[in-house]
Amino acid sequence: MNRDKRTEIFSRWQYIDPKPTTELNYNSPFELLIAVILSAQATDIGVNKATRRLFPVANTPESIFALGVDGLKAYIRTIGLFNTKAANIIKTCNILIQRDNSRVPNDRELLESLPGVGRKTANVVLNTAFGQPTIAVDTHIFRVSNRTAIAKGKTPLEVEKRLLRLVPDEFILDAHHWLILHGRYICKARKPNCPECIIRDLCEYKTKTE
């Protein structure tokens, strides 16, 4: 795929959704961090249901840490891997309190040192909370990037690096959100909805659906 095609693809996405953002509900960088940790192998809908109960009760490192692991589990037990996530979140809150003055750092290395926070989670927080030009490659973005040929790669990290290099600069800040939304609602895993796709004529997927 050439630069002109990529520019047109992102121009169309920008036209229909000028200010894309995450579908996770949050009101602070800390709430976003907790929501993204919870979202691993879970749906945004499921996470939002849990945080709708949790955040009115506890939405700071101190207040969630005060709940303890068992107290936190009561709010997130509907989410997959809630035992591990509860333990990681309590540890993360303690580190934020002790090391970062209860603030979420806008630094990749510090974020990735937190329990339950990997590269993908760090990228989401850096991009969505702090406006940094990062791209968190999840299953949706990995699929869309390879299927359309926007940025092919065999691993999420390879796709991430190619996207950062190939996406035109004017679109890089919002590219993550456009890609994930396209994968979630149009370019689905089992059967992409090609007839409703606004980039159908630009996409290089060979076996488009009718």
C-alpha cells in the first residue's frame, strides 16, 4: 500500500469521526489506567459496568488501595481474570502512592514497571490520557493493519513500529482509535462487513464479502 492510499483511508476515517476516543469510561488518567488494566481479555462494555460501580466508591490510588484485594474483587468479579487483576491493581496503587505522589506517570518505562501494565496498556494511557503519538496494537488493530495492508507485520510490535513509520503525521495521534473502531464494528474477525466499509475501494484484502 502506498502513502496516497493510507492518507485517503485516514482522511475518510477523520471525516466521519473527527475526534475519536476510547469507549472505556473514565474521568482521570488514573481511572483510565485502572480501566485499561481491567480490559485485558475483557470487553469495554464489561469493564464499564464494573467501573460504574467501583469508581463512585474508589477512584484514587489511596481509596482503591484501602479496599484491599478482597474488597476490590467484589466490584470486578464479573470481569475475566479478576483475581490476578485485583492483586495487580492493589500493587500498582501502592507503587503510585509511594513512588509517584499518587499520579499516573506519563513515561513509558515507569508505566511498564507497574504490575499488570504491559506495552499495550502503556500505549493506551500515553495516547489517550497524555496525548502522545503512540499506537496500542490489540487484536483488532493487528487484524485491520494486516488485512487492509495499511501496515503488515507478524507480531503486534512489528505492526506497531510499521504503523508509527507509515501513518501520515497528521493522523498519528488518533490512528489508534480509528483502527480499533474499524476493527470492532466493520472489519470484524470472522466476517468483515465489506459492503458497509468506507475504505472498501482502498483496502487490499483479496476476499471481500458481498
